[in-house]
Amino acid sequence: IIGVVACLIRNPQAVEELANGKNPLIFAIISGLTFAVGVSVVYAGVRMILADLIPAFQGIATKLIPNAVPAVDCAVFFPYAPTAVIIGFAFSFLGGLVGMFVLGALGGVLIIPGMVPHFFCGATAGIFGNATGGRKGAILGSFVNGLFLAFLPATLLPVLGKLGFANTTFGDFDFGLIGILLGRTGESAGSIGIYIIAAVLAVVLVLPSVLTKSKEALNNIVEEEE
């Protein structure tokens, strides 16, 4: 539906160029179906990886780091809350559209909402928002995520331009936040400031392992015996 609507409201000449000789409407439908099939492939791949990864990880959790928990991709949560996934994607995309129109009204760079970041990040925001705040949490959390996915890349754009990547940006929240931090620090404090931030992050990662003498994982949950 999103592909067909975008096909109808865009410049017909631009749509024909993208369709490359195909019927624009059929091209939009096929593009939407291709995206849906790609998501299904991701689901199947994640399930397959987890089916092999978690049993293999038990050796690490038993011998090297007792009670360690494997870190997995956000798509692992999608099958457990399919409704929140759709709500998260829809309202994140809506937030991206609102952000795009706001940027246009302010005379800024237009960040066209990307399907992939709004689907994965938005759906994850919807799942956790639903788990902590119900339907309102899913809607609000994913909508705010969509706004961030519009404004953060727009703010990151000048930073990447000075690095030789003019008119280039990325749709991920973490990349935008850390990229802006490092870029602005580099502008004000030079390379020394970036090295200081990198050193602080390294200390934050290493220090807990040095201070604690426990051989168990930090996120270990100990069940009390009755």
C-alpha cells in the first residue's frame, strides 16, 4: 500500500525512470511484495541462527562466563509481538514523514523516510513501548523514534560532508547520535577530543571487568532457593 501511494503522489517521470520501462503501478506492487518477502527471509534466518547459536552458546555460558546470556538482533522479538511490530513500523514511518515536512518547512535538508530503519528500529520501539506502556507506549515510542530518524540524519549530514561524504547520511539512531557527538567534538577539540572520547569509552567497557571479582555474568539472575 505504501509503495502504491508513493507511486501515485510522486513525479510521474521519476517513477518511470525507477520502473525502467515497467508499468509504474506493477513496479510499485512488486517492490512492496519484494520488501515483504525480504522481511520473511529475515525472520526465517533469525530463527535458523538462533536454533544453532543458543545451543552452541551453552558451552560459553557453562565454562567461560557462567550464566552469560547471548546478545541477539532486535528481529528476534518480532514473532512474539506481531501487532506491536506493525504499530511500531506504521507510527515510526508517520513520525519520519512529519519530521520530513518539518525539515522542509524550516528550509532544511529533506530526509526521506527509509523503510529498513523505520521497520527494524520502529518495530523494536513499538515492542518495548507496548511492553512498558501498552498501546499508547507503542504508538508514542515508535512515533518519537521516527522523529529522531528524521532529525538526527539531517544533523549528521554536515559532519559527514566535512569528512568527504557530501550529501550522505545514515538512518540508524545510534550511528546518528554517536556520529554527531564525535563530529562536533572533532570540530571543536580536533582529533585529540575524539581520542579522549574513545579512551573514556574503552575505560567504561574495561573497568567493570577489572573491578569485579565475580566469575558470573553481570546480568545473571540468581533464583533464591526455598
